[in-house]
Amino acid sequence: MRTAIGAIAAVTLVAGTLAGAAAKQASEATLIANERALYEALAKGDAERFRTLTLPAGFWATPSGFVPIDRLVAGGLSVFELPRYSLENPRVVWTEGNSALVLYLRTGGGRFGDRPFAAMTLASTLWTKRDGKWLAVYHQESEDVP
């Protein structure tokens, strides 16, 4: 009897672990897809789509400084020029709770106002889950790529 109970407990534990891993992989795929959608919205100047992916109280670090996301959206995103871009080797780093950091290499250049972007930048976006939806809270890029 104890062996049967132990076997059932072990199977339940393994099943729970596998389900948790599958959910984590699904969340990582969603986060990376959302990151690409964020850039697509920037490239197209689609402020409404950008708004659905971001937390208004968040910030976007630009070459000119920190810009509140709600102010960036209010400007219509016309300050960005992204004629081509690619997100290379994206990775998700989990933090505590319902937050994760998406890290990657962004290629393609572009402009923010009168300031050009480097052809390659290290980028990261902090995402948080609110009411079942992932929202970007903070984004930053560094042009110091080795």
C-alpha cells in the first residue's frame, strides 16, 4: 500500500513539474512574440498597438534620456525610424513574481529623433503580468556591443 501511494505521489509530482515547465515555455514564447510586436508597432508608428503592449507608467530609455511610455505614445511614435530591424538570440530571465526580463541583440540601426541608432545594440525589456496580460514596463538599449 505504501509503495502504491509513493508511486502515485511521484507520478503526480512529475506531472506537475512537466506542466509547470510547459507553462513557463509558453510564457517565454509569448514574451518574445510580444517583444517582436513592440518593435513592429514602433516600426509602423502604430501607437494603439504599442499602447496595448505597454504599461503607461513605465519608461523607455532613449539616447536623449528616460521617456515615460504614456508620453511616448501620446507623441504618436513618429520620433522612431526603424526601416529594418531584427531581434537576435532572445532570452528570458525570470524575476520574482509575475515579471521577466527579455534580453537580445537588436540589429538594423534606425533613428530616435535626430540621433541614429547603432547597427547593433544590446536590448532588454522588463515585462510584468497584470490581469493575465504581459505588459512592457521598461526598455533600454546599449550601443556598447563588443
